[in-house]
Amino acid sequence: LKQGASARMSQVYELTDHLSTALTEKAELAENLESTTADLSLMREKDETHMAKISQLESSIASLIKQRGATLSEKKEPAAKLESTSTNLSLMQNKTWSQTVKIS
């Protein structure tokens, strides 16, 4: 009877040891999961920050493109006015020339 009780106690100790090991491993896994979750949260925050910065850069680029287009338009307007004035002067010169020829 003593040997049977001793064998049973040995099994209980062995099972207790396995249970303790399993609980320790579970606690370690829980810690790792918490750490990983925290890391993922930080990464998500960084991603959101980067996406916001990218959005700001896209807006800035779009604004610069619009400004550049406006600048080019502003440069084209004086050139068009100059061309129009030049054409008008040529017409006036031709009229003057033709009137001079008629008078002669």
C-alpha cells in the first residue's frame, strides 16, 4: 500500500511539475503577445504619422504645381500681349507704307 501511495505521489509531483512548466510557458507567451501588440500599436501610429506626412507632401506638391501653372500663365500673358502689340504695329506700319505709296 505504501508503494502504491508513493507511486501516486510521484505522479502527482510529476503532473504538478508539468503544470507549473505549462503555466510558466503560458505566462511567457502572454508577455510576448503583450509586447508584440504594443510594438504593432507603435508601428500603426508611425504608419499613420507617415501617411499624414505623405498627404501633406502631396498637397504641397499639388499646390506648387498650381502655382507653377499660374506662373507660366502669367509669363504667357505678357508674351501674348507683346505679340498682339507687335502685330498691331506691323499693321499700322503697312497702312502707313501703303498710304505713303498712294501719296507718291
